Amino acid sequence: MSETRPTRSTIAGAITAGLIVAGFCLILLWHDPLVFWNDDYELSVLPVFADVARSWSEGHWPLLSPYSWVCGNLAGEFQYGTFSIFVNAAVILIWKFPLTFSQQAAALSITHLFVLAVGAFLLARDRRFSMPLSIFVALVASLNGWIICWGATDWFGALGAFAWLPWAWWGAERALDTKRTNWRFLWPAPFVYLVVTGGFPYTVVMLVLLIGWLSIKSLAQTRSTWSILPLCFGTLLGLGLSAPAWLALLDAVQGSAREVQPASAHWQWLVPPAALPGLILPSWTVNWTDFSSRRVPHPGTELACGLVAPVALIAGFIWRGRTLVRRIKWELILLVLVLLLSMIPTAGLFRWSFRWLPFSHLVLAICAAEALQMLRGVGSRLRWPGSATPATTALALVVLTAITMSIFRTGGSYAFPLIGIFLGLAALWYFLEYFLRDSGFRGWTPPAITFFALLATYLCISPNCGVPKYNLSQELLKPSPLDPHRLYLSIYPWAEYTYRIEKRPQPVGQIVRPGSTSMWARLRFINGYSPIRPAGVAREFYATIHGEIDPETGRYLVGEQAGQGGELARLGVDGIVVARELDIAPQPASEWQLVVSTDEGRVFHRHGAPLAGVRSITSIDSQPNEQFVSATVSRINDSRNCVEGDVVVPSGDRPALLTFSRPYFRGYEAQLGNQKLPVTSYRGLFPIVEVPAGSHGQLILTYRPPWLTWGSAAAVACALIIVLSFFAAIFQRRLRHATGFSDLPAARSRV
């Protein structure tokens, strides 16, 4: 019973922490029903997840999407959590309900914020924190400024992965606990898998840093390399489980547009040292470098952590500095390191270092909880709130920060009423230290102040952070006035500057379908939202991340390559959408007809029936010295991850050449009966297969890349090891209990 009660109370406390976070989010939704519905969530995340849910309902693994070429490789995009059991389960469940777009986004984010809060709570409880302090850690970890302003409302992949980082930390520390059994290596494995497959490379780097830090800490404390073996083995098992995810990313990045990102991107969105007072007052406004490499005034919303955490740590340094440093020196090293990483430029494929902030908030919360626990008994001995309490430090720091803000004019447009609210909260905390000094409720003051400070922050400062919002209506679920059987190229200006609500308050997107919004209505588009842009068409057409085709390239394609023998015909494009802002039309005009014209844009269709997904051609400019015969292709079944069709090639000395109207990615395999055929590509744009003369039968083109084969094998092997180890651990535990009970009478007789 002594073990059961703490376990039950911990589970109850974890669920309570998650429910508090969910309730916080419902308050934000009540204040603004569109709070979780911004930018990438609109153009990318939600339409892709709609396609993922559709794929599973059709019985297909969502490796590829037939509704976008630029964003056709969902597995390689990584951010959509293709290999995460949890992400896919959440998407399947949420899409079962008749929710609007904004409600689906809110449900998805709140689900992961709940998971994040529970994990942070468990991590805190394992460190022997009290129930209130554990909830305090959960609040800071899941409701801090970066998670709410970016992860939960814009970059879902960041939240999807970070939600499991506290769980991985919790499991890693259990693996290092020598008091546990030899099977303790099982603890980190599933959570490492969930972090990696969650969909955010930055969080994977955070995990690597965390594992390295824990290993060095353990080696320094135990002086034994054996101490870290359970952690290392458990981490390797987790990496093996997630092998398909990270192997897909490594494969897709090679030769992608992401490899040639400008060096200026590494200097954008660094945390300026001058912005750190935002940890106290989030309205503190200094210049940050934005996505356009401009230095613009920006409030410290991403630094918001609910006032208590930074002042508690500062109070600990002031009043019990040496004791606190001895107690949490390793956590302080990690905190300083992560903060420094958020302030310096990145390298390679990474950019925007402020993405380290959620990790720094988590470490800060743990350090602050240690300080609060250490100072817990100080104020209770005072007849009036004394100088040694964190509440006194909070009041002093808010006043000093507000005065400094007025002197250096860093208050920005959100200084009032936020300063007044924070002063009131600090004063309330100050007096509660006296009135509740002998009460059991005193320990609940820090999480309560944190909750209301964060709530006041997001009610006074929009969590939107200036990223665009678009008025995308539910009508986007309907394909009209476009044809689902045609492949479209959409030419439109920068969506961020043209279609955001400030410029176009009316519903947009029904014609041009910006980003990946074509996926909602099962419309086939060249365009798509893709940070990596692994498809050859993304590089050939100079597609931007948000799906826009380079304007000059668009003019060239529509004006000179839209004819019967042009590049668009080779791709299979038989529909063109031109935004109203652009004065161009496909040429020659005799091959195209205008079918729709609205105030948003014009839609052109190539004369005749839609082009087939598999076509036999007699020549191609990439092989100028070759001539091919025309084959008969019938009964085409063009599904998500493969294409099937009956092929008959005339006898003779010349083969047939088949082109497939789908984006080319490394890993396609072709088979005609029992014969394997090589798959090449036309300039990296679409697959082509040469079929020998006189051949006939069913041709199957399947996407089966090596990374999927080897990654799946590694995942299955690691899963088997985990399952067998789990059952072995259970068997050993039951055997130990049985042995103990059998020896009990003898022991009693000896007594």
C-alpha cells in the first residue's frame, strides 16, 4: 500500500496538471476562437492532416500524397509525424468528429499540450517535488510563450515532438537510476521514438543534447562508464524504432531546396540578450531580426514563463546562492548552455535559434522549483513577508523592470495594462506569503500566480506574433469550381502579403488554393507547402516554402511551355489557375479555354479530356537520340503509393517509354509480371520506365525506397527486443514475488 498510494496520487496529479492546461486553452479559445488557427496551420498542417486521415480511411499508409507535387512526399517532410503512432492516432480520432478547421487545430494542439503537461509533471515528481511545484513545472513547460505563440498555434511539428521531451527526460533519468532493475533501459525507448517521430528536427537535437548532458552528469557522479549503459541502450532502441522517420528525412534532404538556403536565414530570429528582461515582463520590447532579416521591435512574448520561475531562481541566488548552486549546478549548466544556443546563429540545415526556447523554459522551471522548495520554509518563520521570500523578489523585480522600461522606452504597445496586472500579481503573492504562512495552501501560490500571469500575457498580447492569418472557409472542402481529375499549376503572388486577412478579409483560396490547401478537396496541384522541397519540380520551378511558383518562371511556363509539346504537357498539367493580380494567360490560346473567372482568379482547362496518369510517348528531349514505339496502356489504377496498369508493347526492335504523372522521388520500383524494370526520371521531375519490345502484362510502379525497407526492419527488430524484454521483466518480477511469499512462513518460524 505504501507504493500504491504515491502512484495513485501521482497519476491523479498528472491528469490534474493536464486538465488545468486544457482549461487554460479553453479560456483562450473563449477569448479568441481562432487563437490556434494561424499561418502554417492553415496553409500546411491542417490540410495535410486531412489527407493523412483520408489515407488511413482508404487503407493506405500516408507516405505520399497525390494532391501535391511540391509536398508530395509526406514521409520525407518529417514535420507531419508520418511514423508517429500518437500523431496518427490523434489525427484519425479528431477527424472523426464534425469540427471546423479552427476547432480541429485547437483539438490537435490541446491534445499535445495535455501530453506535455503530464510529462513535465511526472518529471518533476520523480525529482521529489511537491504536488504544487510539480504542477508549476507542468504549467511553465506547456504554457510558456514559445510553445503557445509558435508550437501550438503555428508550427505544429514543434509541439508534436516537444510534447514528448519531458517524457524522454523522465525515462532517461529512470534508466540512470541504479536502484531500479536491470530492465531499466526500457524506460527511455518509447519516448525517444515519440520525440524523433514527432516531426521537428530541432527537438531531436535537444534530445541529443539532453542525453549527452545526462551521460556526462552520471559519469561525473558515479565515475563508472557502466552507469550510462542502460541509457545508451534504451536510446538506441528508441532510435531504432524511429529509424524510418529519420532515414526518410536524411534521404529527402539530399539534393533538396533546403540544402541551398541563404546564409542570412541563420541570423534570423536569434534571442537578443537585451530581450531577457522579457522573462519578467513579456511586454519588454526590443529589436529582433525577423524572417526578412530586418530588425523590428518585438515584445518578449516567446520569453513569457509566468513571472514566478525567473524570480524564484533569482531569489534563490540572492538568499541561498551557494546552497542552490551546489544543489542544481548541473541544471544551471544546461540552462546557460541552452540559452546561449538560442542567441547564436545556427548552421547547416537548421535556422532560427529561438527554437531552443521551449527547452530553456523547461530547464528554468526545474531550477526554479528547486529554488522554491529550498526557500519554502524561510517565509513561514517571518511575522511579515520578509526579504528572503521569492514573492518579495518578484515585487522588486517587476517594479525595477517597469522603471527601466520607462527609462529606455522598451515598453512597446503592450506595456499597459500588462505592467499593472503583473504588479498586482506580485503584490498579491507578497501578501499571501504572510496570510497563508501557516496554511497548507501556501504551496499553491506559485502555480496560481504562474497560471494567471500567463493568462494575462496572452489576453493582453496576441499569441499570433505577427504571422499571417488567412480567411479560409469550410468551402475549401468542396472541389468546385475545379476538376479533381485534372492536374493544376497555380500561379499566384506571395500568399503572406496578398491573402492575409489584413489585405483580403473575405474568404480566399477557392480558386488559387495556396500552400497545400488543395488536399482538403482532393484536388491535384503542382503547388504545395514544403520547407524541405525534395521534389524536383520545386527546384525546377523555384517554388517557395509556401507553395508559390517563382513569378518569372510562371510566366515562362504559361507563356512558352503550355503547348501540346511543352513541359507542362509532359508533366500532365491540363489545368492552369492564374491569380487575378497577374495578367497572364496560357499560350497558345487555341489549346486552352477559360472555364471560370472570379475576383480571385481565372481557371483554364486544356481542350479535351483530362490527361491520363500513365502515358506512352515516342520521344523525349532528355534522350534525343532515342525513338520509342507507342504502347497501349489500359485499366490504370493510380493510387497513393503505387500505380498499376495493363501494358501491351508491339513486337519489334524498339521499346516503349512510359511516363507517370506524379512527382519523382528516389525509391520507385517497377515490375512487369516477374520482370523488374529500371525506373529513371525526366530531369528529376517525374518517373519514366522503359518497357522492352513485345512485352505485355500488368505493370506496377511502387514507391519502396531503401530507407523504408531498412528502417522498417530496424523498427521491427527493436520493437521485438522491447516486447520480449518487457515480458521478461514482468516474469522476473512475478518470480521474485512468488519466491518471497514462499519463503515467508520459514522466515516467520525463524523469527
